[in-house]
Amino acid sequence: MHMGERIKHQRLTHRLTQQALAKAIGVKRVTIATYERDQVRPSLAVMRRMAAVFGCTIEALLDEETMTEASGS
């Protein structure tokens, strides 16, 4: 699952609209849409805020490719 899919899954699981998530983390709604379509990757600061809203770790939002790059494998 790609990062955008993971973000969207978490957002829907928490019954948040794109607008509600955007307001909670301090970005515009269109920015959430670009994250969910994998057009733009969120910054680390935004990832931290999203993880806090979702009650998960940043790693839970990362895709497998990013996890592989981070681990150096």
C-alpha cells in the first residue's frame, strides 16, 4: 500500500473529511488530496501531526518503499 492510500485509510477509519484533517494539521484541503493521490509527500512535521491525529506512528503511514530506504536495506 502506498503512502497516500495509508493516509486515506487512516482518515476514513477516523471518519474525517479531507477538510477536517487539513484543519487539524494546519494545511489546506487540496494538500490532503495531493497526499492521498501520492502527488506530494508530506513533510516530517506534517507526518508527525497526522500521526498524532490518527493515534498511530509515523511508520504506520509510510509506504514499503520508504521503509526500505529508511532501514538501508
